[in-house]
Amino acid sequence: MKEIIACNLKFLREMNNFTQETVAKYLEINRSAYANYESGVREIPFDLLEKLSDLYGCEMYMFFEEDTAVFDDMLACAFRVEGIEENDMKEIAYFKSIVKSSLKMDQLLKA
């Protein structure tokens, strides 16, 4: 399972054109620690996965998916910018967490 999560971390980061350094800064860890999570050397803590789910605008279960096709719809609205700063990433994550919550509420109201 650790390898699947590692693969998805790298896939999502690359699809959003983020560097390991910028993601590590957003997570408030050093780049080498993040690189260990992305390579599968170490297991990423749950609280960091939660932060990344906001940054990437995905549900937590998606980090455990073996088929990256589950990311197709989500990546259609991915932010792809150059020279992004740590504070920008926090704003993007906050915005995406609001969108995720709104979509969840819509699903609950339809049920």
C-alpha cells in the first residue's frame, strides 16, 4: 500500500507542476522527508495526507487508488502555474477544500 500512495503522491505533484520543494514547504517539512514519502521509503503521516487532499482537491481514498484514471476529472481543474509561492499553495488548498465540502453537501442533499 505504501508504494501505491507514493506513486499517487508523485503523480499528483507532477500533474500540478509542483516541485518536491514547494510541496514540502506547504507541508512544513523538509524536502528530503517529502522525497522519502514520494519514493515509498517512509510512510506518510495521516495529517499530511489530509493537507495534501486539500491541496490537490481530492478525497483521501484517492491516495490509495491503484488506477490513476480516478484523477482525470479532478485534474481537469488543476492549478498549473509557474513560480508558485508557499502562501499561494495555502490559498489554493483552502479554495479546493471549500469546493470539496460544497460537492459533499450537494451529494448529501441529493441522497
